[in-house]
Amino acid sequence: MFFIITALAAIVATIIWYVNAPEDKYKLSLLSFIFWGATLMWFVDHVMAYLIEGGEFFEITLDATLLGVTVVLFGLLVWMIVLLVSDPKGVFKKLLKG
């Protein structure tokens, strides 16, 4: 389930980024890359586990769902930290001046 949740987050982030392209004021491309990187990681993990161990390709459990939600929230947290550090609207610069 974590693979599916992360892939959906990657697709949504990419669509939002593409609608706002070429302006990337809020670094949505970074958010998209974070989610696509995680999706690629889960995909490789699933393929290798399926080839080595067999069984189901998608794990549909509560733990897998919580892991997917946690990964998406952590990706959003990292993106938010990068956004706050880059300060695209200059909010912190105005506070420091004023």
C-alpha cells in the first residue's frame, strides 16, 4: 500500500507542478522529485521481494498504509523546510529588516 500511496502523491505533485510550470516559486519540482524518488525506491523493493520471496506484489495492510502516509508526510515536511529556508515570498527578510 505504501507504494500506491507514494505513487499517487508523486502523480498529484507532478500535476500541480506542471500546471504552474515554468514558474517554480514554491519548489514543487523538488516535492515531485522527492515523491518520485520514494516511488522508484518502493518499486525496486517490491520487484526484488517478489522475485526473491514470491507472494503478493502489493501489501495491503494497516502497517503498509501507515508507512505510506508517514512517507508522504515526511516528504511534505522536508519540502516545507526547504521552502521556509529559501523564503520565496521574502517573509523572513521583511521580519529581519523591520
